[in-house]
Amino acid sequence: MSSFADRFVLEGEAGVGGMGIVYRAFDRVSHRTVALKVLRKIDRHGVRRFAAEAEALVNLDHPAIVRYLAHGTSDDGEPYLAMEWIEGESLSARLARLTVPDDQLELLDVLELGQRLADALAAAHAMGIVHRDVKPGNILLAEGRLDRPTLADFGVVRTDFATHVTTSGMVIGTVGYMAPEQAYGDAELDGRADLFALGCVLFRCLTNTEAFEGTATMLVLSKVLLHEPPHVGALRPDVPLALDALVVRR
């Protein structure tokens, strides 16, 4: 095992993104296992975005949002961000094990997950923080439990207290989970974009299908911009009408 920044003992790779790597590591200071995110693509844009993510997490304290532990720069000039380690799996991994149509998540479990995530987003929005990439892959389930979701990866976050790192016309987010204004590249979007994404997450959890499906990026984007999603109740009759209306509400 190798050491990083004279503080962390790297135990293995946990994930790789476009700009960095997340390691499972042991923190010699807190004596805890942590998720250590290291920026490998070091340029002005990447460093500013990484700093925005760290600053956002410093300002957030919610049980359903990944907890900040430390951030800094190694002697080799690599920025890092240490967060709590969530032992479990992502919501996307949990959904990938479902079969259609016989296997479905329990309705009450989905309601609990949605309530906790909505509460977490409300706390973030109250602090002027917009996640901008709410999706199953960025939701971690502690011990694999749907009633213990944790929102992670604030790598494309927008905040009211940091210099903006995106401009109008730049599309940020994940196709199929981004709101219409996000697809248009609106740099001033607010928390409603996250709520739209949460609706797409709940749609997927309840039906095991995407709210906006397509084989190509532009096809999915056109559906987001021009079409209404199908009603959950048409695919799952046991869903109450009030929940159906809430999920598909724009």
C-alpha cells in the first residue's frame, strides 16, 4: 500500500472519473477509512471546479449528504478531497440487479429514499448550493439500504458563494436526468433543476425504466425538451395518484 500527502494510506481504487480518481484510504489523522478524491487532470478549470466542490461540502452538514473531512494539495501538486467512506453500493448498482417486470423496489422504500434525498437537497439549496448531477450513480446506499441514501459527487456543483466555473451555453449534468433549462446550458439555474433530476430518479426506482429513454444523446435531449414523461401509474398501477402527479410534475 502506498502513502499520499504524508497522511493517507491508499488501500485501492474505488472509482475513476473524467478528472480524477477516488481511492479507499486510511486517514492517519482521523484514524478512519475515507473516500479520497484526487484530481489528476490539473488545469485551471479543473482546479477551480475541485475547489468549488470542497467548499460546498465544507458548508454542508446533513446525514444524507457525504460528509467532508479534509482537502488540500500534496507535495506533488495534486489537489485532494477526503470524505466519509460509505460502505455499501450505489443506487445504480442496486437498480441494475432488478429484472423487468417481476422485480421492483418496494413502494415504501422508494418513498423513504425520496423523502431523505429531498430533505438533503432542501438543505443544500438553502445554502445556495445546486448539485447539478443528481442521478442513481451519485446516490450511495449505506449497507445497501434504501432508507439510508447519501448524496455524493458534488463535482459539477454550482454555488452562490464561489466564482462560477461555467458559462451560459455550457451543458453540465447527465443526459436523462437534466432539467430542460440545464439542457439549454443556463448558467443561472437553481435548485429546481435538482428536483427535476430527483423526479427522474424516483421514476426509475418505481418503474425500473428511464423517464426519458433513447439510444442516442440527442434523442434523449429532445424528449427532455419537447415531451412529457409517461405517468408512473401507467407502468406501475400500485403507485398512488398523488405520488404519480408529484414524480412527473415539471
